[in-house]
Amino acid sequence: MSTALPEDFKNRMKTQLGGQYASFIESYENTPVRSFRLNICRSEGIDRAHLSRIMAGSDTPDQVPHCNFAYYYDDAAPGKTALHEAGACYIQEASAMLPVTMLDVNDSGQKILDLCAAPGGKSTQIADLMRGAGLLVSNEIIPSRAQILSENIERMGVANALVISSDPQKLTGRFGGFFDRILVDAPCSGEGMFRKNPEAVSEWSIDNVKMCSERQDMLLDCAVSMLSEDGRIVYSTCTFAPLEDEEAAQRFLERHPDFEICEGPVKLYPHAFRGEGHFAVAFMRRSEIGNGIVSGFSPSSVGRRNAAKPLNALIDELSSTARENDRKRLLGEWLDNSGFSTAAGDCYDRILTFGDSIYLAPEYTCDLSGLKVLRAGIKLGTFKKNRFEPDHALSHCLTKDDVDLYLDLPNDSGEIKQYLSGMTLNCDKDMKGWCLICVDGFGLGWAKAVGGILKNHYPKGLRQG
Ligand code: SAM
């Protein structure tokens, strides 16, 4: 590592780690570890082993121990490929995958808040485990970072998220006792990221550790006021400072004696785990511990989608239907058959129209007035001169199995590069209508087939090269 570690930090770590200090310091000479998480929801029916080999650039990628379908990759691997653009995976640090595994997320329709969510690694991990059911509120206080969060939510094809940019203290008045699960992945002094992000070293000071710890106390208190009676909070940081980790947990229990630690604390060090530094602990109300926690995730139980009406037939019907309720009914039926309905009900009641645009809102949509909302569910499409155009966001919720017309291209093909750069592609002369361009099965964007040409509808702002 080129940047020197602060002396005050090293002295504290020496006391903290005792005999392990030498191996801890040695680990800074190693290259930071890289890893990614496959999109489990959308890779159902797709060869996941094949995907992981492409993404990892290895025939036998190593699995991240605490996260299903997450793998390590080496420096030479491609990283941000077309598969990445299609939302097949999220590049996420291995240790950072730990807190969500302690949040006890399932697909029963939970209401979950990710209070400090940008850029979205943990929010998209939570969404994957919710499998479209319930409501995920992803909040990020800094507007520019909230925009990146929103883009990642769209890229990964998350349909049940409300992305907002708000001060956590302002949220408490709106969401009192509302959430079943809250993740507080707090801003911290970032000691666990020193190897990966040397900038964090220059920003470090004893005063900053103290300032962070005070902000963390405030964030945890906000979380408590928004938690349901039997809810669970996971608190995490990417630092080693006890003041921000174990002592923050202790202070929390002193301020809230009705709570108890129900899992953890877990602290990951780079010399003992193949990843960077992280800390996580889970809390519940004392009276609720052991009461009906449905834990775990079983990918085998993901339901197959039924055959839906062909998308182009739906689009034709929508385009010749003027009444809003009829349009909603047609879209609702198609979405239900395409796997968008949840245990809580059909899609019809969640379809909202604003002018010419039509959206699918998450379950439990609440009063949004006064909130800075970047995304509420997904935009399904727009009526342009009465013709329905599917939205880019919808393409990222679909795979080739969901549509009648698709072009499935391999991740490294020249045509995929052509498509990503905004160029047209060739197709059969008799192909007609909206065509889902897929990369190894994953929806990447739309093209419109006319007279042997696929006209490119990949958004201009996302085009590459
Ligand atoms: N959970 C994210 C993920 O997995 O991608 C990483 C979150 S990062 C550790 C902490 C986030 O908290 C940052 O995006 C930062 O902008 C945000 N933040 C900073 N000050 C905050 C505050 N006062 N309240 C809430 N969030 C804050």
C-alpha cells in the first residue's frame, strides 16, 4: 500500500489486535479482493454456473462464504461487462455482503428500510431476497449519490423499491413504527477500506472517528422510531474503531434497554477473511426475540413464471384501447402472468398513470408528499400518440423467457457492443415489433424490428463508446 497508515490508527490497532497485529499490517501489502453477486431473482432458469464463470473470468470461481451466488474474481477479469449493464450481477465487496445476511429478509411481503443506501450494494441484495414482494425504501441523504442508487436499482431490475433522498430525522415523522426490517449501514471513518480506497486514509483522524460515532448514535435512534414492534435492525460499518462498532452497539443498548442483540456482533478483518473490513450486529426488542423469525433463503423455491400473453400482442391491444381502466386491466393481467404479482395480490391495484406514463408501484405505497422521490416502483411504458412504448426500466425486469420477440446475444459478442453503442442491428425481414435485446438471457434494452432492421432504443445516456 502506497499511502502510510496514520500512527494513531496503528497504535490503537496494536492494542486492539495484540498477537494478530503483525498479520493485520501484512495484509495491507496484498491486492484488495474483488467479488460480485449474481442477480438471483432474474437468473432463475438461466445457467448460473455459466454466468459466474463469465463474470469471474475463471472456470472454477471461489464462492463468497456468507452469500449465495456470490463469487470472487481476480484483477484481470472483465468486471463491468454487458452482463453487468444488463443487471446480471452487482460488483460488491465480499465483506459488505454480510450485514444483509443478518437482516432476515424473505419474500413474504416485508417492509424494509435501507437508511443509508447509496450506491446500492446492500439495497439490491435486499431486493433480491424480497423477490419483488413487499416494499423496499432505499434512502440516501446526498442527492447526487441517490441518483446513482436509483440507477443501480433500475439496472438490477428491482420493481418494488421506493428510492428517496431525505434526512433520516425527517423520515421519522413519516414512518413511525412502519418497518419490519431496517438496515443502518452507517457513514463511518472507513478504516476497513484503507487498502481498497487510500483516500479514506487521508480523511482519517481521531476527531473524525468521534464525529462519526455521534452521527451513528443519531441514525440508530432514528431507526428505532421507525421500527415495528417485532422488527429487526442491523447496524453495520466498514471500520474497525470500537467507538463506532462494539461501543456503538453498547451505547445503543443503554439508550434502548428494551432491545437486545439477536445476532453478532461480527467483525471481519482483512488478515482473517478474504475481503476488506466490516462490522455488523443485529438488534430486536427483548420481548420479541425467538418469536416466529422466518429466516433463510432457498433459491430452489423461486416460482416459475407462467406463459404470459405475447408482449407484442399486449402492446397492440393497449394501443387500440383508450379507456384507462381497460389499459390497466390488460397490463395487470400480463404482469400477473409474468411473475410480477405477489402473495399480497395482483398487480392491477398497483398500476398508476401519470399523464401518458404508466407505472407499477410497490405494495404498501405510502403518502409521498413532501419527500424527494427518485423512483417509486417501475415505469412500465408511455403512450405516444396512443401507441404504447415499453420503458427501458421494464426491460431490466425481464428475461428472454418473458417475451415473444427477443435477440439473445453472448456477453462478448460484437453485436452486443454495437447495441450498447446505440447502433442498429440486423434481423429477419419478417420480424416485427418490440424486441427485447438480451445478453446471455438477461434483458438489456429494447429495439424495434422493422423491415430487417432492429432500431435501437437503448437510452442515449447509457450508451457506450
Ligand atoms: N449501504 C451502501 C451500499 O451498500 O452500497 C453504502 C452506504 S455508505 C457506508 C453510507 C452512506 O450514508 C453514504 O452514501 C453517505 O452519503 C450516507 N450518509 C452520509 N451522511 C448521512 C446522514 N447524516 N444520514 C444518512 N446517511 C448519510
